[in-house]
Amino acid sequence: MGNGEAIERGGLAPLVGARGHRGENPVGGPGEELRPACGGGDGEPAGGEATARGGGGDAGVRVLAATDPANPFGAALDWPAGIDSHLRYFANNNERVTTVMLPGERTFLQSIGDASVQTGYYTVIDQEGQQSDAAEQALALVEAHAAAAWREVAAGVWPLPDEHRASLAAWVALQLLRGTSVRNSMSELASHALLLEVILGGRARLRAALIAAGEPIDDHTVNQEWVGLFENPLRAEARAEHHMQHLADLLPRVTQSLFDRSWLLTVY
């Protein structure tokens, strides 16, 4: 089995179809509107933390909300069994793990199910303009493949065969790319790009924008608006569509980089 085939079987292929449709650039390409940030405050994404919800069917299958429960599009979907089973290897006997809220000032215990769930954070707008959980389902498949690899490690299999090695590499790469820190960094970069555009355009560009908006363009108004752009700079928000496109672009490369490295198993 070649490396590419192993990585594809490791769960990356579904992410290709899980991208958002808004432009080709990770943040703000031509025709892409950037809206003011509207997160939940204190660095938390809009929607806040979610909790796992119980449901019928097999006891090992988590039933998670595809979108914010307060949203009329909210729906429940069955995720693959074993989605959070890899966390069991880091949990205590009650299947609880210590959660550290960055930058590390707050810690608390929670179940492995709750630790692996955040409602609506990966919900994208599809080509029909509807909310879609395609990205969430694709990420769930990556984690399901990784769970099988973790079971092999726990059973004493080392080194791992290429198929499980690729699954584990994809899972590690996913953790590096999926979090709020990545999306926040994308928003910061886009905000700095907007500020740079303002600086390069100068008052002449600002005056043209005021003309287009039908606003007064006397020197006092232009100067007042110019100062305001620096006192209260424009902020851009990277949405789930941007984040998932960025993740889909980088995940195969990061996975390949991890796959090609030497791996060492350390037992504590």
C-alpha cells in the first residue's frame, strides 16, 4: 500500500467534499464579504460550549447536535461508534479527563463525551445556502479511523501498519488544525490585511468609498473617518467555511509530514 493510498484510507478523503463554497481563499477572496467579529467573548467562539445529548440506539453511539440547539436548523445525527474512544486512554476509571481552559488559569474534570463535543462550530453554509453538517461528519470519520489505530496501540501493536499509521497521523494533524486558535489566527491575519489595505489606500481611497456610500466628503468628515479607522480598526471574522477550507487544504500535507517522520513509542 502506497503512502497516498494509506492516507486516503486514513479518513482524509471525505474532507474534500466538506469545504465551504465561499470563494477559494481561506479568508476573504474577491467578492467575499468580511463581517465584524461576533464571537462569544473571552476568545470563545459563538455558540459556546456544548454538551452531549443522549439518545436511542446503540449505547456506544453518541447523538450530537449538528447545529446550535437554539437555531431552528438544529438537528441530531448519529456519529460513528467509538468517536471518543481514543480519549479513554487518557481518562481515569470513570472515563473523565482534566480539561484545561487556555491560557491555563482554569481546569476542571469532564466526561470524555463532553470533552470531544462543541456544537455547531464546524457547521458550514452549503451551495444551496443551507446549514450543513458535512464537515462535522467528515471530522467524525477521521476520529473513528483513529480510534481503531489507538486500539491497536493499546493491544501492543508497534510499529503500526501503514493504514493505522496514516489514521493516527491524520488524527494528530486534525488536532493541530481544527481548534479555535487556528480560526482566531485566521481572523487576526484578515484584520491586519484590512488595516494594511486602509493604510495603502490612504485618504483618497477613503474619500472614494464615502462617495460610493453617498456620504459627505468634505475634509473634516474625511479626516474624522480616517482617524476613526485607527481608533476603532476594522475587524474580520473567519467563519466555519473559511476554517474548513483551510483545514481541507492543509490536512493532507500535515498528515503526510507526520506520516513520513520517525515515530517513537514511550510507555510511562
